[in-house]
Amino acid sequence: MESDKIIAMEDQYRDYLSDESGMTGTAGSISFPESEDELRSIFLTMKQGGTPVTIQGGRTGIVGGAVPDGGHIINMSRLNKLHKLEFTDSGAALLEADPGITRLELTEGIQKLKGGHALFWPPDPTEPSASLGGIIASGAQGISTGLYGRTEEHIEAVRIMDSEGNFRTVQRDDTDFGAVYFGSEGRYGIITKVRLRLRKKPDSMWGIAFFFEQKADSYQFADMLKEKFGTGKNSSPKSVDAEIHASIAVCEYIDRVSIDLVEERKPYMTKIRSIPDIDSEAAAMIYTEIHGSDEEAVSEIAEELLEISVSCGSDPDKAWAVSGETEIDKMRSFRHAVPESINLLMEKRRKRLPGLLKQGSDMSFPQMGFKELLNLYEKDLQDQQEMQESGLQWTIFGHIRENHLHINFLPETQEQYDLGNELIMSWAERCRKVSGAVIYEHGMGKIRKPLFVNTADSPVLEEMRQRKQKYDPTGLLNKGNSLDD
Amino acid sequence: MIKTAVCIKQVPAYSDGLMDPNTGLLIRKGLEMVLNPNDLSALETALRIRENYGGKVDVFSMGPKHAEEVIRQAYAMGADEGFLLTGKEFAGADVLATSYTLSQGISAVDDYDLIICGKGTTDGDTSQVSGALAEWLGIPHVNWVSGIKKLSQKTIQLCQEMEGELYTVKATYPLLIAVEREIYTPRMTNLKMKIAAKRKPVKTLRLQDLKDQKEIHYGLKGSATRVEKIFPAKENRSDTEPIRDAAGAIEELAMLLKPYAAGRKAKQRVDE
């Protein structure tokens, strides 16, 4: 028994009762296993006592997936090593990593490995302290799926400890991987190791920011960009190892409210402090990245984007362009500062009203123009009398090519919060009707559970319940995530 | 119309402090190279002077061929002309040889009113090149410049920050200044100019383009100092004590930092 590893919940661990959603739970004890053996021993101890366990990584999730609902917390942050990097005969680069390693540690760690400096792991959910296990459990995708493909395409295998304490390796091609373990919020097993598929870094990377004085012009630019360069789904390389000549990798929309929130926080954020203030006339910003092996071809795409932006009313003298990893990282930090700044604002507001949890949408509407989608949102956000009278603030940012926008409400009262939830529910129903993805990359956790349950088809829910019964019959793993069993 | 030369350098984006034991030089192979961040502030200062008072902004860099990239980045910010001092004779230079090479290159091109350097480079980190360069050129220099107050065809008024005090300095041209990093937030590189920068020529200056062509005055041969060892600072964990209580962390940190907080009194003097 690992009784010395099981720590009674004390005040000094109270941060572990919450995650970025702002939700706070309860737990009687916590542990930080440093090996699979310790993990197994702790879990079986809990199982013997019938104590539910909540598995945590970096606690950067925004839907309460890591928030304990009583029982015991197993925090995986000390399982954070990189292991073997091997190159297969076919030229693939495979890296074994622990689930507790953060996105930032992974990126830096790869550089230090022998042969690693020219490699990277493409999925980039922008939050640098997200854990690898958390990324897989929540199904996080990030900003460059349009070019590199979905996160799961870059995972070769996962090692799982099941609810009996047995270990097994699940390959990406196994049915269980996609159906059971990826994006399942730890309901069916605990990830103890991951085998990642790395790729060669692009030789050339440009990051370009376009600014628009009219939001409508930015919508038009987004549509023209999608028309010219595709949505990514067809243009992604067939093989995860295929060389990319030159292609758009990132295409993000950021509205003025988000820009202002970031600029307010900028002096306190080391990485983006050196970015100058954005012209106050800019109503929206679109950030793109072009990656490729051919610098000339990358430059040509940049020129085409410049022409399109000018035709949409953007001032060419104001467009920013950076290249190289360090500068690109700075721009990505700016992009990530958007949800971070929103979270900090809501944390402040929660001090007055604890029930104001993170409130944002995570829906992807397919087969729709970007302008059409924004008009749809804005009709509800701006034109509805109830919205106008309530004073509820909101901001929009997100992934253009996937039509995957995060509408974040910034409520100050319970009434505003309730109104925001109603709107999100109405959009979810609309999304479902057009076969969109109601939950795309954040997971359901505990906060979006009602949204998921009310919009998912009954057979899907039943399948999930049956799966839970099969893989975790005692129901001790991550109680309360996704749906109530 | 003020003619300004800005010295810029290509440096590694980060370094583990690894050194070639034979030459004493930093190992830069495999590292991402960037424009020295302090030099961005120098360039921004020059560009603002040009915007407000007219003139031209040229950039000078000493380095291997790939250092051209920083000159193109300077073009993408708005620099007019760029000069790369390059050649195997210049390699391995210390402060003395670097400043001499730059002085030769700058003198070969034009008589500049103002030469602007950054505070120092993130790799060598001596902050000595600016002063040495001014000496070679036989012109006065002002370091720790934190602002430009006024400028005319004949004089320039600067803010100089020294040991917690603020001075206003008025000087005539030609003059070399080394600016603080925080003097201005450097502008982002512009897309239109970045695309144009790819086709804009970078002028190369080699030993034979300089007035003094004696190899012994340049590079490793012309250096008065040798780096014996570079190593990252060792962590001394025995003096560290983890702060375990998140709630009390702020108070505890404030108490620990209090002895180091410097009270800043800004006292202004005008020196001419």
C-alpha cells in the first residue's frame, strides 16, 4: 500500500480542487505518483475503499474535467519525463513521453534530445502548461489542425492502466484508441505513457497579422482566404510525414474586445510585452501562419494574402509579418493571451459572484461561410432586445478554417450568466441540426455536460454508458465527467 | 536631415553557454539566430528620428553571410540601406577588433551625424562595443540613453539614466549613443516591407573595401582578449527553500524581496 503517498487534503493543496473553468470541487486526499507502480498502488488502494478518483494533469481545462467530485485526486504532474526518441526504417520519428509533461516542457525537451532540434510535435492547443495526458483526454486540437491534421494523427500509441490496475498499450489504429481513450476525459482508463509521432520542422515559417477597421471586411477576407487556399481538410498532407512545400498552417480571428483584454494584461506578460499596441481603429485582427520547406513559395503565399487583404480594405502598411520560431512563438503567445485574459477577468468577477464560471462556446459549423456564421452569431448577440437590455458583454475569437469560434461571455451578474447559457444552448441545437460539432476540442467535463447530454443522440449516450460499464464497472474513474452514469 | 547609422548583430535566440574549447568561441551551430533584441530598440530610435526629423537610416552588421537575415529584418522595419561586414578575417573578434571593424566599415560608407547602438548583445553581453566604437571614430558617446527629448540639425537633447538618476544631456554631432532597451517599443516588421526586403540588395563590405587592410587588426588576430571559459551559473540548491503555501506565497516573496527594492529618485540636471 502506498499510504505514505496518499496525502490528506489540506489547505496548501486547495488549488488542486479547481481548474481553469473556475469550478471548485471537493476531495478528501491527493497523491502525486512518480511511477506506474506508485500509480497502480494508489489507485488500487482507493478502489479497495470504493473511493472515486479524479485524474489531473496541468488543470488547464476549462470545463471542470480535472475538478474532483469528492474522493481522491491523482495528480500526474510528476510523471513528466521524456523517454526514447527513435527513428524507424521508414523515417518516422517516435518519442515516448509521460502524460504529466506539459506542452512547453515537451517542446523544449524535444530540442535537447539528440537529433531532436529539427523536430516538433504539431498539435498546438496554445496553452503551454497543458499536460500531454490532458490534451489527449480532452481531445484538444489547437490552431494548426488545418495543415497538420488532428491531434490523434500525431499519436502512435498510448499506454493505459485500466480499472483493474492492469497495463496495456493501445495503438492509434486500434478501435479502442479513438472510440475509447482519445477525448474521453479519463472515464475508461488512465494514460501512463504516450508514443508521439514527431515531424520535421518547416524550414520556413511566417506569421502575419492583418488588421481591419470594419469587422465585415475581416469576415470577407476570411471567406476569400478559405476559397483560395481551402479549409485545410482537403489540403492537409496525406501522410503525417509528408513534406509541406508551402501552405497556410494557422488562421485565427480575434475581435476588438479580445485585443483590448490582452493589451490591458500585456505589461504583465513577459513574452508579449514587447509587442506594440494595436491601432485603436482596428475592429478585428486575423492572424495567419504560412509553413513550408520552400521560403520562396511561402513568400508568394504571403504576397497573395496581402493582395486579398488590400482588396478587403486592410491597410497594407499596418500588416505585421514575422518569421522564425522565436517571433512566431511571440505571436502565438499573443493569441493564447486571449483566453488567458478572459479567464483572468472572470476570475476577478468570480470574487464577487462565485457562480460565474468560464462561459464559452466550442462549436464548429461546417459548410458555411465565415461571414454567414458571424452574421448568425451577431444577430443573436447584437440584435436581440434581451441581450441589449441585459448589458451582457461578449467576445469572439477562434479558428477560421474550421468555422470553429469561441464565443466567450463576460457576465457580471447571475442573470447575465443565465442568458449566456441560454444562447449557447440555442446555438448548440442549431449546430446539431446542421451536423456540426457541438463540442469540438474542450471536452464536456462537468460544465458542458448539460449541453452535451441535451444535444447528443440517445444511442451515443447509451453507447457511452455501456462503455463505462465495460471499462470501469465500479465507476470510480473521473466521476462526473461527460455524463452521469 | 539626420544621417544615422545603427549597429545590429545576429545572435542566438538562446544559448546553453557551450563553448568550443579550442577557440573560446560560443557554439552557435544549430541554434536559431535572431536580431539582438537590444538592437531592435536602437533601430526603432533611429526610425522615429527619421520620421520626425527626416534623414536616412542605414544599418551595419558584422558577421557571416547568414547575418544578412538581420539586415533584411531591418529593411522590413524600414531601414534604408544595409551593410554586412563579412569575411573570415573578421571572425572571432573581441570588443576591440569588433569595434575597430565597425568603425572602418562605417567610415568607408558615409559621414554619419548619429550612430546608435543597443545596450549590449545577449551573447557577448559586454556592452563595451559602443564606447570602443566611438573612440575609434573619435566622436563623443552617451550611454544609457532612455529618451530623445529634442533634435535639430546641430544638436540633440537626450535623457540619460544613471544609477537611479535622470540626466538631460545636450550634445552636438557627430555623436554615438547607446540606448536602453526600454527606450521605445520596437515596431513589428511590416509585411509589405518584408516582401520587398527579400529583393532589396544588402551591400557586402570585405577587408579590401576598408581603408585599413592589415589583417592583424581584425578578427581573432586583432583581439586583445581571449575567452577562456564560458559556463552557465551553477545552481546552489542548499540556499533555496521552497515556498509550499500558495496562499502565503505573495507575502513571503514580498518579505524576501524587500531588501533588494531600490527606491528611485529621478533628479534632473541639464549638462551641456
